[in-house]
Amino acid sequence: MTEPQLGQALVEEATKKSGLMWVRGSGPERALWHVWHEGAALIVGDGPGEQPLPGLADGAPAEVTVRSKDKGGRLVAWTAVVAELAPRSEAWESAVAELKGKRLNAPDAETMTERWARECRVVRLVPQETITELPQGSLAAVPLETPATTREPVPASLGRLLLRRKKRTGGA
């Protein structure tokens, strides 16, 4: 195999085996679940109850970093072109058939594909180039802003309350 073919094979195998990848479009980098199908990573999102896809516009470039499922470390990075699939098109139906089997904990498993067609986006990340140089410095990202907060400190007596409950129920 030539070097481009090795890079392509590495991207495909690493992405297939990893259930999570880090994607950066024009917005912040996000961890996204995906499915590898027909030479590209498929992602569903931007709808109620689905993952956000900020900065992933049709035809725009994206940077993808795939992590190891075992150790969580960076395996390979690659650039992609985002291709948004039109709802109900042949490509969309094929993609959704793959994604549906991997979507965990959907509140509406029976009607999920209908909801995806109405309210969500399905995109393909088509690999362009494998990035072979190692990054310099830390890849740690600053946490994204969130409205989530801790209301108040945990009560000091919580440990005693939990211990007492275990004694009453026989330790189970």
C-alpha cells in the first residue's frame, strides 16, 4: 500500500472502532457519537434530545480527532468535508438505517427516524487528509460555558445519613 492508502485505512479502522470522536467545524470542538458507513462518519444532531452540531455547515471543512476506545488517547486526526444529507433522500435513508441501530437510550425509538427527518440534521464527514504530525503541547480544551451549576454544597451529614440507611437495610 502507498502512504495515502495507509492513512485512509488508519482513518477508517480507528473511526469504526471508536464510539466517540472530537469534531471541530467553525464552532467549538465537540465530542460526538457517530457511525462509520460507506467511507464516511455519519452524525445525527441539532434536534431536541440529540447532540449539538455547531459549526458543521454543508460543504465546510472540519477537523476530526479519533480516540482509542481502550485508553482514550488520540489515535488519528483527519480533515473532512461536511456533507448534509437531504431528509428522505436515498443517501439519508441509508445513513439513518445505520445510525438508528447505534442510537442508545432514545426516548422515542419507534418514531425516531420520523423525528430526525422533521427536526434534526444528518451529516456525513467525508475524510480528505490524514494528519500525521503530532501536536505540540497539551490538547486539553477549556470547558464550554454552561448554565448548569451546583445549587449548594453537599450537606456535611450526608455521609452519616447514607451510612445509617445501609445499616437499616442490612447493608444492601
